Amino acid sequence: MSDNNDATYNAAAYDSTIGIQAEAVHNSNVYFVHPDASPQEKYRVGVRLLEDGIPSRAREMLTDAIAHGYHNAEVRFHWVLATLSARTHHDLSAEEVQRLHHASGLVRTYVEDEWKEALRVTFDLLAALGTAGGATGSVLKQLQDLPSRQHDAILRHLDLMLTGGLKDELWAETLERAGTERFDNDRARRVWAYFEPDPIGARVVRPHLSTAAAGAAQAALPLRVALLGVSSVVLGALAWIAHPAQAVFESLVALGAGHTAARCGVQWWGRGSRPAETAATDTSGPHRPAPAEGGFTKGVHHGFDHYFRVRTPHGFTPDAWLAHTAEIRSSLAAEVADLYRESRIGVDRVTWLIRYLAEETRNRHNNGTLFDRHPQDRTLTRTKVLTVTALAVLGAAALSGFCTAVSGTAQPRPLWAFLALLGAAWSGHAAAQLWLRVRRERHRLAREALEYQKELAARQDAHQRWKALLDSTRPSEREMETWLACDKTAFVDEALRHHRLTWRDLITHTILVVPAHSYKRARVQGGPWRYSHYVIRLFLFTRDGIREVSSELRFSDSTRRNEQRSNYRFDALSSVQVTENAGIGYDLELVLTNGPARRIRVKDADAHQLAPDESAREISEISLNSAGFTHTFRLLEGIAADGKDWVERHNPDDLTPFQVAD
């Protein structure tokens, strides 16, 4: 490595500014352990943590299970893997080495099975570190003879522990397995679901109760009906006194016409609010609040604009459809914002509802009901004709009755007949208006209650369909961890081939996996953050110095771009600093002697994305360990402090062999 090329890199490429596009914490209890859980349950959760790439918590859980008496070869095998996973020989403390030595002496006490053999091979591999290549042949043969489950677990979790010629012997097999699993289980078509948040439940605006105007109408109706009854009786009595037979006929005609007018009129005027009435007291339909300022409300409106643009019916351009549905779109957006604003959630959790309402609006347009949601309330022409005819007959019968009443010889009779007719006409009109208003209100309440149930059922069905799709598509934590591990393996292999290096040429290596400039992120409760876009940084430590390779990774299809390389001597790395800010995250700063400092955002802040029973410190540590930060920082910090002397202390050929207990 030439001295004039101590640091060659693109500073802009290394300057990470995090931009969160979306984030989600999936509600899951896979890592939850009750304080009174049995050792067997703790072991089960510990194994799951280990398989999902959280060895630090797996060590705690498995150690607890062993301490409470659950102890056999299978348990001890996973405990050993958890102790060694994502660590090198120099990462182990003296106490941990002593515990491993003690555990190696317990192997002979276990019953003979595949787990005991796997445990024995694991300790033999540790003992083979630092030995000559020819001395590793037998242990490699034993490793190959193990069942695939134990064999693959050893190779995965001892990835950093195995170095030199031993790693070279296993590398081809590691690459083959990574190539097989890298796109396994339909990765490209399923990763998106991991970053989708859990959809919030369906809600609908509840029907409004009766208005004050309707209540007042119902209270005033009995008085008007009583006045109508008295006036009608007086008019009928006066007519009967004058001409009994004719009065009976007129009364029967009036009763029949009145009944017909009431029965048909309620179908015409008793179902929908009259325009003037609607303008004064609008109660026929869901409340549409005016949009309030705020990030959530703006996000909801933008969501409706987007999905109405992409859910366009035939014959409309997106812009024309937006203009055509401007009022409906604004009303729906205001409804959704008002329904969910107090839940303190992100817009992405109601996206399913926005998409459903956009599709439903398109379907209503195709069905011809976009602006007429109640076609069943349309009045037939026959009903209107019957109503008008019945009212005309009723009026004629009333006038005929008046004429009959005044045809008598008594002088006061015309005055009383006129007052009775006037009272009947006024009270009848008033009573009809009040009665129709009450009937309209009852019809509105019944209709809105039915619509509420139907709309709620439709939205719940849409919610369940979307949730079922996510649950069936979303990858498991183990799948996500396996795919990322395969990506890192492929990246390391390309870097080795580019620099023409073998594992024998390396002292060690480390990989730092950090979020890219813009990304989506998600995790399960108790798990590490996972990202839709990464920046992978590989540090290869050779006897001549450090070779660093970085590349952006799109996780969905494992494509990489913007690869950058830099080389520098050990003494060129002057300092390594970590900045922790609860509101920002973790930054790693590398300071070189002849170049500007490089700040790398390792992890964004957790912000409010914590479950009630989660610890911010614990989640942060889990995410940092998953990113490879702890191991990377320890190596770079040691090199910055010791320079070339670091090489002498970390020479893989000078490792103290692990002593297996007799």
C-alpha cells in the first residue's frame, strides 16, 4: 500500500443524513417472557432470539434457563453459539473464556445425540484456531458430518470467530449456502410487507341524535293535532245539523282523502330533508368537520389526492377525476382526519382506509351513485299524483262541508263555520309540517343507523383483508436476518476478490450496517430496527493497513449501488469518536491524519416508537449490536489508540489455543 494513498474516499458518499420515510413497530410478543416463566420457555425464547440475530439477549435468556436447572447438550450448544455469535476471540472476557472451558468439560456428561456431537465439534473448532492448516482436517470432516441444522448454525454464528486458513476452507461452502438462501422464500415480493405498519381498526362517524328543531316539532305536534280535531268536529257538526246525509258523505270523502294524502305524502315529503330545512339544520348525513391545520391532517389530504389520482375510473384523466371529486374527496379526508386525529398515529396506519375509500368512490361512480347515495328515497310519479289529487279532494270536501254548514237558517252558523274551516286549514297545515318533520327525523335516524352498520361492516372487511394480506406476506425475523446475512456474505466475497485477498491475508474484518440516506424502518417489539435501504461498510484489516468498502443496499431485491473504496495505514486513523443524542441517534466519527473527519449515522433516534414495556436503552443496544457497531467501534478504537502495535496483539497466527477440558 503506497504512502501517498493513505486515505482515498468520497467524503460526500460517507456523510449520512438520515431521512425516515416511514417507521413501524409490529405488535408481537415473540420475545416476551413472563417473570415466572419456566426454564423451558426461557430456553425457547433464547433460541428464537439467537436465530433472529439478537445474541446479546439470547445469552441472557439461555444463561437464566441453565441457572434454573434446564441443562442438556441442546441447551448448552445454543448457549455456546450465543456466547460466540458476532464476536471474535478478542471480544471474549477472561470470565467468558473460563465459562466456555467449564462447559467443554461437561460435554462428556451428556447423552450421545446430535446435539452432543455438535457441541463437541464447536469446541474442537475453537481449539483449532491458530493451528496449522493440516491440523484442521479432522475437525472439518466432523463438521461436514453434522446434520444440516447444527452445521449451518455453527457456520453462521462463528462467522467472526473463525479466521485464517480455517475460514478459507469453509468459505466456498458459506458462499454456496448464502447464494441459495439469499433470495429464498420469495424475498423480492414479500419484503415490502415488513415495513408496512399494522393498520389501525375501522371507524365510521356515528349517527347524530335528534336535533333541537325535531324535538320542538314533536313537542308542538299534539297541540296542533288537537286544534285540527276540534275544528274538524265543529265544522262537521255544523254541516250535520244543516244536512245530515250530505255531511256524512263529505266527512267520509274528507277522511279517505286525508288518509291517502298522509300515506302518500309521507313517502314524498317524509324521507328527505327539504332544501331550506337542510340549509338551516343539516342533520341528514355524517358530520364533515373543516380540516384543521396539522401534519396528520395534511398527510391524510395528500393520501386522498394520491389514491384518487391512481384510482381513476375509465374515461377520466387523473386531473379531471380530482376536479370532479374535489368536494367528495375533501369531505372524506376531513372525516378520516377527525376520526383518527386523537389516536396520535401516523398517516401510514390509515392508508388502507384512504385507499379503500378511493376505490369505493370510483365504484360508486361506475354504479351511478356517486352524488346520489339514497336512490331508494326517490318518489315515484304515481305517488306524487296520488298525493296532489288527495289534497285537492280533501280541500274540495272541506269547502263543500263549509258550504253545507252555512246553508242553514241560524245566523251565527256562517261565522262559526268560517272559524272552524280557518282553524282546520291552519292547524292541518301546521300539524302536517310538524308530523312530516318528525317522520323525516325518524327516517334519517333509521337510515343513518343502517348506513353506519353497513359502512362499518364494509370498512372492517377491508381492514381484515389488508391485515390478512400483511400477515401472510410479512417475512419473519429469522427470514429478514438470514437475507441480510447472505447480502453481507456476498458483499464480503466481492470485496475479497476485488482486492485479491484470502482469509489467510486478513487479521480480522468487521461489517457495519447502517441506514441509508432515505429509508423505511420497522421492527417487532423487543427486536432491532431493520431498514429498507442500508449502507454496508466493510473493514478489512490486513498487515499493511485497513481497506474499507461501502455500498448502498436496497434490501428488497439485494441490489447495490454507489460503491466507494478507501485505503489507509493503521497510523492514519488518529481517533474514533461516538456521539450519542437521545433525540438524534448515534454518530460514529472517524478522524484521519490527512483528511477530513467522516461522520457516519449509525442509528436514528427511537423517538416515540417504544412499547410501554420496552426500555429505550435496551432497544438501542440491541439495534447497535445488530448493526455491528459494538464490534466495529472496539476494533477501530483499538487501532486509533495503538496503531501498528495493534497488529502484533491481534495476529490470528498467535492466538492462544482454546483449551478443551478433559
